[in-house]
Amino acid sequence: MRTGPLTCLLISIIAIALRPITLNGAEKRPIDVIEDNSFLVEEAYNQEAGVVQHIFTAAYNNDSRRRGWDFTFTQEWPVFSQDHQLSYTIPSSHFIDGADRIYGLGDILLNYRYQALEEDDVKPAFAPRFSLILPTGNRNRGTGNGVVGYEWSLPFSKKLASRFAMHANFDLTYLPHVQARLDGSTGTLSPKRSLVSYKVAASGIFALLPRFHLMLEWVGDFEESIDDRGRAARDFKPILSPGFRAAVVNEDKLQIVVGAAMPVGLNRKADNHGAFLYFSIEHDFF
């Protein structure tokens, strides 16, 4: 029987994850080994002082209405201590949406996150984030909104046992004075409208092995947009995403985490039958 390449890759990742974990001479709880490496749900842990993280993601959607890839690159930097963190996110996409081809750079996010609460035996970690959305995408190609926007996020995280953690997010996005193409036209624009979208999300993570975690994420996106008639419309787009993450390298000054998931839309408005790939490098920068 021939073994497919994805099966071989998964077996290799599990074999690497089976190796024992010791950091600084002390054994860690299984849930502590991989942290701040979720996919769709933000974890409330800032970068430690002197440590930078580079995150690459690729999401494929093969829905009959919209087929193609979304890519993001995020880089997170601590500012003097773990209390303050600056980061940026660069999105890009390449989609076929009906008769439209959507491709190119998206709207870049500049992010600031404050570690308001550090987790202990009773209270969760809490790290509110504010993001400035820059109009770097192309409105005619469908990769941007053409306006400066704002986003607020309230992420919470709590490790409930040595092998289990939960995370929750409450997000709000405000895009003032947006115009959109009408009926797919590149020349006719809608009246200006200010759009408010919000999102709730939750996840559970189980450390099957210290370096191999199973994940289940749920995202409920209440997205406001402009329809083909120029009117504001709100859609609810729920997604359920089972997946896994594995620390293929876990050293004192270097951690490399890979992961994959299969996001599934739970109604007709949400994208369906997707694949999500994750790659993170975390290392000391001095």
C-alpha cells in the first residue's frame, strides 16, 4: 500500500513531537510547551522580552463560489518588556470569485497589544489589542477597502489543567466612509457608508503530547459590507476548525511550530471546505 505525502509528513511530525522536553533543566507541563500559536483565535500572551516571532499562514478555500488562497505574514516584537507588544500583519490573496479574479496585497494591520493581566491559578491572561488598518489593498481588485480602519480585540486565555487550555476573543472593526464597486463594475461606486463588524471566537486546546497539541476553534463573524445595490448588509459567518500544532524544534532560544487545520463553514454565507497551514519561528533577537 502506498502512503501519501501528507500522511508521511504527519507521521514525521508526531515522531519529532514524541521526543522528551526539558527547558532550563526543568520539565514543563504539556500545555506550556507550545504557547501563543493558535490559528483563528488569538491567545492573550505577549512576546517575552528579547524574543521575536515570525508567523506565516496560508488558507485555501475550494468553495464553489470562491476558490483560491489567502496568505498572511505577521511579525511580533516586545517593547522593552512583556507588557507591551508591537506587530504588523501583511495579508495577500489570490482568488477566483465567480467571474472576478481577486489577487494582490491586502490592507496591512499595525498592532499594539498590552498585557493587562498575567495568568495565575485563578485569573486568566488578558491582552487587549488595538490595530490600525492601512488602505494598502486595491478596492477595484477586491483586496482592500480604500480607507483607514480601526480594530479592537479583547483576547482571554486560561490553562485549566496540565493538558488543556481555552481561549476567547471579542473583536470590533470600524471602517469609516467605505465605497464599494456596484454589480462588479470598476467604475461605479456605492455611496459612502461606515461599516461596523464584530466577531466572537473560542477555542479549546488539548496537549496530546508536550510537543503535539490538538485544537478545535470556533469563530462567529458578524460582518457588515456593502451589497451590489449599495446598501449596508450584515452576514453571520460561523466557522468550525479542527486542527493540530507541533513544535518540531524546541530549544532555549529557538522554537519552530508547524500546524494544519480544516476550517468548515457552518452556514451558506461562510466559506466552506478549507485548508489552513501554519508556520512559526520564535527566537531571541539579542
